[in-house]
Amino acid sequence: MHPYDKINTFRERFIPLDKVFSAVDIKDDDIILDIGAGTGFYANTFSTYLKNGISYAVEINKDAIQNIKGNVYNNKNLKIIEENVCKLNINGFNKVFFSNVFHDIECKEYLFNLMEKNSMRPLKVILIEFNDKSPIGPPFEKRIMHEKLKKIFEDKGYTFESHQELEYNYIDVYSLE
């Protein structure tokens, strides 16, 4: 079994797509960054709902990039950015999506600076993270529980919008005016 198969199976079983879409609240002209896009599932899915917008799959892993390219055919609303997120320089986005990766990002300050200076307002940030019940994911001490994540974002001037508890994950939404 390929590692992506395990990720896909977990996502399909435990992260309901309708709850993700409710949190992202896609509009026709959104410019969405999917940070750490992995297989590109979310970036590709978001792109199919955009008329004038773009969904960017931001990923550095070459195997993941090949996986994304292999699953996308002539999708004008999906762009792949093969880049270290800690060196990302992009402007004009209004949504940022993280699926089970924010806890691993070592340059959070850089990303907060990028989001503050380079985004359109209002900016919406959607994060899926592992909760303390998840049998997979990072070690418990590396996980960012909801209250800690909320404090991180509120300390940076973001407004807490919503929290959805799932079986092994949670979805948080924050905004920046």
C-alpha cells in the first residue's frame, strides 16, 4: 500500500467532505492556497467549484507533485506550486487551507507574515488538525489542540470564526480583516 492510499482512506472515512466545504465556503472567484497539498485532493476538488478563481496546490515533496500531476487533467483553475512553504512568495489570495500539516510547519512566523502582507481581505484560514483521540498523526506532544491553535491565531490578530469537532480531527476557521 502506497502511503498516499492510507492518507486517502483515512480522509474518506473520517473527514467528511461536506464539513470541509462548509468551512471553506467556496465562492466563484476565490484564490485558495492549499498549503502542504499532499495528494492534491483538496486543491483539485476546490478548483472544480471555481469559475474565475484559482486553487493553488503548494507542495515540496516531489512524489506528491507527481501524484497531483497524475490526477489532474486540463484543469485551468488549479495551479501547482512546487515550493518550500517557508520560501513561498505569492500575492492576492483570500483563503488559506491547511489539512493536517500546520503542526509540522517550522516557519509559522513567515507564513503569518505572508498572510498578513500578501493576502486580500477579508482573509479566511481553514485548518484541519488531529485531535487527541486520533490513532494516526504526529506524536501527541506535537499536536496542536483547538484551544492552543485558537490562541496562536488570536494572538496574531485573527478572529475565531468556527470549530467543528470530528472523530479524529477538528476543523477551525479564522479570519483577518
